[in-house]
Amino acid sequence: MSIFNYNRRKTVAVNIGGTPLGSDYPIRLQSMASTSTMDTDGSVAQCQRIADAGAAYIRLTAQGVREAENLGNIKSQLRKNGVTTPLVADIHFNPRAAFAAAEVVEKVRINPGNFVDPSRTFQQLTYTDEEYAEEIKKIEATFIPFLDLCRKNNTAIRIGVNHGSLSDRIMSRYGDTPAGMVESAMEFLRVCVAQNFLNVVISIKASNTVIMVETMRRLVVAMEKENMHFPLHLGVTEAGDGEDGRVKSAVGIGTLLAEGIGDTIRVSLSEEPECEIPVADALVKYISQRANAPQIEGSPFDGYCYEAPSRRPSKTIGKIGGEALPIVIANGYAEKYADGCTPDYFYIADDNIPTDVDANKIIVPFTDGSNKYCQLFSWQQRDAIKGCDAPIKFLEVNASTPINEVVSVIDGNVVIVLYSNHINAPGEMQAFAHAFTQAQKTNPIVMRVDYINSSLDDVTLMAAADLGTILLNGNRDGIWLNAPLVEPATVARLSFGILQAARLRISRTEYISCPGCGRTLFDLQSTVKAVKEATAHLKGLKIGVMGCIVNGPGEMADADYGYVGAGVGKVSLYKNKTCIEKNIPTEEAIPRLINLIKSEGDWVDPA
């Protein structure tokens, strides 16, 4: 795969109820119903809305055989209503439900972490190589009959691995790591290949975008080594809602789509499922327009690791580069910024320079006048840099500029502000950064992305996808989001949100909340809102809000605290993966969550 150019990864085609996936087919969009699968009428109505929104596939949960069989009733009613969208059964812990679903729907998702292995208990197990091989045989004993049934019914399958839901067996040998997640999928894929069952899609998801991207890259490499070419389903699981959910999804999914990885996507939002489709559609259209873009020449610098890139080496100028946190530069100055979202530098292009801001944080266009402030030099002004003694000197460079020209004029004390007019701006900017590094230059590079005529909704997805790609691939000195039609304080909040989604700079509480499904045991959207209202001031904490025990505690793998549905009207509270209080009445759950956070010393009173 290329980090500079968009070239769709070649895969086999998988037929899912007459809507093929992979190969040269379009990237398919999908969502998941949040109704009870036993509520036939409610499920039919919601599936209709999801289909009308443009989903190519609709997933519904099937906790047991009863729910799996009722998928047949839902499907029958949808077909009577003229809805032909293929249905997908989502299975956890219950192979019998998978067998039942395979006879009535077009695709079945199984989780290799709990399809054969017992429910996770987070225990450390010890196996000899011979004992481990025997465990693999247990997979074959259960999985091969399932494949035979799917073959008989022309049912596709998705092997869906989630971070935090690995079996104790995999965890004991590999840990809760990308390597373990890949191996969990590969064990099942090897059985599929041996049985010549190729109607398979794979997903590996995490709420942590860094882990999600690394793992999918590792999976692609692992499959290539074993001559496998299955299509891939992308998603950042438990992304949350609103702006944060969209940003996190675009950072993770957008990074992989930009490399040509991904054949179907789901944006998992804690909102109504039909709201996911327009977001997914906009993201796919934005990235796919690079398909016919002019090729970008470039090669990674020596030592660059594709699967898990480290930070590009740079020296420190002021507080930019080196090991410093990525900075945020903003256009203009706002009277008020969200808590924790005040930019590090302000570019002031006119005379309205704020008097209450440190002069060293002000950037102005270079003139022949005072050097009181940091100076931004255009490329045409580059010869004046050496005679300037400003606190920090910034030089605008178009990523299409030949590296030898930049190297010949660059001053050792200059921060580069890099931008691109290429339709694949992130690719061209990264190619420049790699060539610059190969030339043994370590000046910090601030990546500027420009969306001159774009609205907030468009900027949110485009900037998260573009900057997310750049940041996750190791270019982490700073970002500058230039969006003149969006309020400065909103641009700043979005910039910090992108850095947080890339796990590089924490500015707010992070919520890992599932999108809801038929297993959800409370009103998810109102609950997420209530938890946020009570805890949003706790900067740096990660709080999981999970509708059922399937998603928690495992899939909120790196949350500090968890609020998990335990039964109708009941909630269990977690500290990391440890259950602290079980089966609390819903009306008591948030006060007791606050008490738990206080008891652990992580609570501060809101300002």
C-alpha cells in the first residue's frame, strides 16, 4: 500500500444477497439497527429508514436462536415492503444462533474471540505448543460445519474482531495487542481457505484509532504473506456522538481509505442508525475523488515503519518539534475558547492584534518592520529570513516545491508551514516530509490544510480525515486548520478534537460509547447525554458508556471508567476492566459513578 497515492486494494469479490462487495465494486455503506430483534414491526420500520438513507447492508443483533429465527420474519416483511437490502446477523457467544441465522439472512458476523473459545474472564492461561494446536482443532470442529451450512445457503460471513473482546487464549499468548487481534482473525481465515470458502469479509475494530489503523495494516500485510485477498470492513467502534464521534471515525477510517484499504464502512455513532449513512457517504466520496489524481512521487525515509509509524525526527524551535506536544495555530483570535482548546499560536493578518496575548504567541505576515512578533514568510520572501531576529520564523512552503530548492534556502532556525493544492493534499504533504527527512533536515513542519469555501460539517470530516492521516503517519509537530467560513473558536475546538482522536494531545473528557443495538439495555442517547453532563469537565479521563455486557468491559478496553448495561433498569460500574458495583438501579447509576471517580481520586469539581 502507498501512503502517498490512493490506489484501491485489490480483493476477491464477495456476494452478499446480490450486492457484491470488494473487487471493483463501490465501497459499500452500512449501519446497524438499534431495535430489539424480537420487535418485528419496530425493526422493519427502522430498517426501512436505514435503507432509505442509502445503506447497502443492514445489521441486526441475534443474541440467541429465537432472535436469529425472527430475522426471517423481519426479512420477509421488508421484502413485502419492497426493501431488498441484504440483512446481516450479528452474533456473539452463541454459535447456535449463528447456525440459525445462516439459514435466513444473507450474511452472518461472528466474533472469533467468543465463537468457539469460552467467554473471556481476563485470566492468564498457559499452553504448550501441542495444547495450543489442540485448541485450534476445536475451532475447526465448530467452524467447518458452520461454513458448510453457509455454503449451502449462499450466506456470506464476516469475521469481526474487536479490541478488548479477544479470547483468554489469544490474550494469554499475544496480549491485547494488534498482533493478537490479527492472529485471532487469521486462525479463522486459514480454516476458510482450507475449506475453499471465500465468501468472507473481515473487520478488526477498536475505539482507539491508533490501534485500529495499525491492526488493519498488519492484517493486510499478514494476508498478503499467505496469499489472501479478502475484502475489509472498516469502523472505529464506540466512536461516540456529535462532532467527537464524526472526528474519531474520520481519523481512523479516513487514514485507511486514503491508502486504498476498505471495501465497506460503518460509522458507529451513538445516534439514530440512519444518521450514520450520510457521514459515511461524505467520507467515502471525499477520499474516492483522489482515484484519478496525478501520481505523487516519493518514497518513505529510511527506518519508516508502515504499520506503526513513529514520530518524524525534528529539532525543537521554541516549543515546536522534538518531543513537544503538537501545536495548534489558528487564524485570528476569538474572545472565548472552549476549555482546554486555546491555540498555541495566533496568525493575525491585520492590525487587530490582541493586547492580552503573549507577543511570542502572535504570528504576523513578514514586513520590514518590527520583529516583536513571530514572522510568517511567504516563499517569495524566503531570502529575507536570515536577516530576521523574530522569536520564531515560519516559512510557507508548497509541498510541490522541489526539495533541493527548499534545502538550499532553509535556515536552521525556521519552522516550515507546509500546504498543498493537490487533490490529494495529505499524500503530497507526506511525500515532501519524507523527502525533507531523507535530505537530513530536521526543521519542524506544521501541516496546514485549507478549506476556503467549506461549511463546518464538511470541514469536520475533511480535516479529520486529512490531518488524521498526516498525524497517524508520524508528522506530529503541529497543525493549522484554515477554514475562513467557520468561527475561530470552533476551528480551535475541532483542531484539538483531531489531535485527541489521534491520541496525541488530550484536551477534554473522552467518551467511548457504543452506537446501540437490540442488546442495549437502556436509552443510549439520553444516557450518553446525562453522563456527559455530569463528567464533561474531567479533562483527560476516558469514560465508556456501553449498552450491554457484550461491549463492556472488553470493548471499552482502554477506558478509565465504565457505565455498562447489566439488565433491564440495571447498570454495572467498572474501573478499567474490573466491575466495582453490579446491578445498580439506573436512577442511581450516575451519582454512584461520580462517587466511584471520587473514591479513585480522579474527581475535580467543575469550575
